[in-house]
Amino acid sequence: MDVLRYIAVFVRVVELQNFSEAGRQLGIAKSAVSKQISSLEDKLGTQLITRTTRKLVLTEAGKTYYKYCKQMLELGVIAENEIKDYQEKPRGTVRIACPPTIAKLYLTPLIGRLSRCYPDLKIDFLVDDRVVNMIEENIDITVRVGWLQDSNLIARKLGESSTVVFTSPSYIENHGLPTQPRQLAQHEWIGLSLLPSPFTWNFRHCTGKEESVQVRSKIVTNHVDSLFDFIRQGSGISAIAEYSIRDELASGEFVALFEHYQLEQLGIYAVYPKKNVMPLKTQLVLDQLVEMFNQQAIKRTEAKRC
């Protein structure tokens, strides 16, 4: 029994005081209207309408039931309009998660602009190096960097970054400068806990020759800022996305190693749960992310041409 549909029929009959007219407006036969009212009364175990040859009279139970049914249908209309409003302009809360470096370079400025442009939009911003559980933590979009594993989530590629093996001048002074990737096995490695230890890095020389090196982490941290601190202290060598240390490389605070070798590109992805219809608020953030990274790619290309 479709209770909501029967309730709608009941309310229409009461308002029109006529079974035939209610059926005409609802597009069903008078007999169907009468049958649905009878079914509703049977379900409730009480009579709602007293039928006479001249008019319809609500029983005491019918009056009470009509009052609440009317409110229920009105709330349904309000809810429908609210949902439509959500789809017409961005409003409500979007939960976004991303690593600290991505947050600092890209998302914090973007979220600031969105907040100014869309006053009804609220951003709940989670900055964390760990891979969040999007379903359990109710995350709408997360930005992830690296090589994604298969999952039931949707991943949209935003861009790429080269991977840089780097260290500090103080480490080179104390331990010497490795010139070949295979020499990493004799050096101290600082690892991120997102990657297993030992971990195998695959290098490609500019001549096309490939070389695989397995490194074991002497120190492991779950946070990029801590990794950078260890490198500054001269504790070892590590690898990171190039955009993360662009300024430090330019200033000489960090030193990139193996300039004639390349590691596999790191993908930058917007990841989100699969939904039949994506809310406008989430679609807006996703579109803005794609546009921002496209613009960043254009800027990097133009810089290289210069």
C-alpha cells in the first residue's frame, strides 16, 4: 500500500468534498478514489469520512488525520522546493580533505574565493597527510597525490607533478653527494608513512636506461612538514612532489639530486564517492578545482617557454 499516495487522495477528497472531482484532478477513476479511501480506513482501523447522498462529513478521527496529513503534504512541498533551491544555487556544507602542501598552495586561496562569491556555501576543510576514509568521515571531495589504488571511488585527474629526490647542503657536506640512484642504498633515507618501507623507486635516465633502487627508511613520518625538518637538520635524503619544495630548491635550502634521471610522474586527483546526482555545491567545488589546476598548468607551460 502506497500510504503517501493514499494520503494525497484523502486530502484532495476532503478539500474538494467530491470523489468524482478529486479523481478527475488526480487522473484516476472515481471508483479508484473510493477504493483508496476505504483501504486507508482499513489500515487505520477507523472510519475517516461519512458518506451521504449530499455531502462528505469527516469523523472526529478524520478531522485529526486530515490536519496532520495536510501538514505532511505541505512539508513535502517545502522539502521539494528546498532541494530544487539547492540545485539552483550552491548552499549547504561541502567537506573537503587534502594534504597540507596542496592546501597551502592551491585549496586555501580557492576556498577563500568560493566563500566570498557564495555566501550560502559553507566549507568544512580537513587538512591531513593521511588518506581519509571518505564514507566514514562524510567527505565530499578529497585531493590526493600519488598513484591511486583501485576503489569504488571516482577519481578525476587534476594534474601531474614530477618527483624530486632531494636533501640539504649540510647532509651532502657530512655524507657526500650521491651521483647515481644505486648509491641511495648506502645513504640515510627519510620516508613518509604513506609509502611502505622498503620501497622501490624506478629511475629513468635521459638516455632511456632504467634503474630500480630499493630504499629502507631510517626515519618515517606521517607529516610533510616533519619530513622537511629532518632534511633541514641534515638527517637524510627523501623524495617529494616537485611543487612542494619549489621555493626551497630555488633558494638553495634543499638540493635536487640526479638531474639526469626522472621518477614516475605523480598524479593529482580529485576523489569523490559515486552518486547518481552530484549536489550543485559539490559540483561547483569540483569544477573550480579543475579550472584552477588547468590555469596552473598553463602558467607552468608559459614559464618553461620563457
